[in-house]
Amino acid sequence: MSDNQTELAPIATDNNSRISKKIKMQVSATDKMISAVIYVLFSLFAFMCVYPFYSIIINTISANDLSAKGEIAFWPRGIHFQNYVDVFKIPGLWNAFVISLGRTVIGTLLTVGASAFLGFMFAQEDMWGKKFWYRFTIITMFFNAGIIPWYLTMRSLHLTNSFLAYILPSIVAPFFIILVKTFVESTPKELQQAASIDGAGIFTIFYKIILPISKPILATVAIFSAVNQWNSFQDTLLLVTDSKLYSLQFILYNYINQASSLSTMVNLQNAGSTAMASLSTKQTTTSIRMTVTIIVVAPILLVYPIFQRFFVKGIIIGAVKG
């Protein structure tokens, strides 16, 4: 090393240390206070979001007599899991779970597939009647005929008391199509052009090129669609009278209104198999309502973390740009 380099090395080190000290000194007491306030506010907000779920869970595993009196606030007391065993004895619950699971899985797959293909096609410049079909699809986001004409249409299509009533109306979703279309338009057009030059058709380009690179936006669409399907109960309320087609959310709606009679029924079933249920495990209106709520909400909460890593990326990339 030369003499000049030797002399410059301490100077460079000294400059770096001064810059580091300067950066550290830029964080003033006011900035620290603001950061602390922000952390506290967001912590409180997170607590407000999480606590209702936590409260319901600890009430379902606590002594039912204490839960009914409202004495369970932050910690479970008299822990037991008999509530979950008893709730599944309620007639129709398993069948409703199968219906909800089926409509969520099938409906989500078809919605994601339709949104992916239509979004891809609307992004193609040479699509026949592209502007007309795209506007014809999007306008349904802003205008609809109302519940009565919708019901009459569904009845004329023989979709009352039919499992297809849960699937067909939600396949074409304009909002999801917009997300996918915007995502496809943001991908390099050279990929499609190169495949087209090599002789690939429109379906080959869609299946082998667009689908593999569209996982973030498709995962986002899947989350939205699955949540909508799982939480929906209005279509059951309006279109279904056959109890074999009741969804889990509709069962929850009925059970919350009938929790008192259901708790009596479950207690009578337990009394037939045991001499006398203790007060801690004897079903109450509160225990029935909270336990059924957890059973309905838990599956979709467990699925969400699987897709969470795609969610933010998909929304940002597929967002509608002005």
C-alpha cells in the first residue's frame, strides 16, 4: 500500500464514523416520541381486532356457568372441550359444513379460472369486440335490477333448491377480472409474442405462460372468492328451502336465534347418556352461540395465512391504475 493510501485510510474511516454519528443524531426526541405513540396506537388497534376472537375462544373452553354469567374476560377458567363435542351432535351441522366446504372449493376454483381467462382475453389487443364485451361485463358492477328481479331470474333458471345456485352466479366477477387484466397488461408482451411466433395458440399461451406468472394475483382472487363463498348466507335465505342444502353460515344464523332451544336439546341428549351434566359443562345459550361461531369462522381464518404472502403483492400489481 502506498503512503497516500495509508494516509487516506484513517481519513475515510473518520468520515464514515462522523456520517454514522450524524445519522444517529438526526433521530430527535420528538421523532422517538412520535414513533412510540404510533406503536402504542397500532398495538391498541391490533388488540381491538384480536380480542373479540380471543374472547369467544376462551369462553367456549371455560366453564359454561361462568361464561353465561359473563365472568370470563381475559383468562379461561374451568377449561374443558365438551362444548365442541356437544355442538357436533346438533342435527344438520355436519351436512351444512360439507355444503359450505363444497361451495367454497368449487366456487373458488371456477371463479379464479373464469377471472384468469377473461382477464387475459380482455388484455389482448386483437380480441374481437373487446371494448364492447369488457364494458358489458364491467357495467354490472354499478347497475343491477335488485333482489326481486334477481330472484325471479334464478327461479326461471330452476336454480332454487339447487346446489348450482351457490356456484353459477359468482363465476363471472367483474372486480376480479379487472385485477387480472391489469396484472396481465403489466407483464412483458414479448413473452406472448415469442410464444406466438413459435406457433403457440391462445390457449397454450394462457396455460403455459400467463398462468404460471400470475400466481400472486390469482391467489388474491382466490382469497376474496373463498371468503365471499364461505361467509355467504343470503342466497341460502332467498333460494333454498331444502334443509339438506343449508350452508354453515345460514345454520349459524338460525342457531344464534335458536340457541336457547338448542342448548336444551343438547342437554337432554347428554342426560340420556350420563346421570347429570355438571354446571361447568351443561350447555347454555352463550356456549352454543360462541362454539358454533368458532366452528364457522375458524376454517377461513386457518386458510388465510397460507395465501397471505401473495395477497399484498397481488393487490399492488393488480391494482387499477388511473
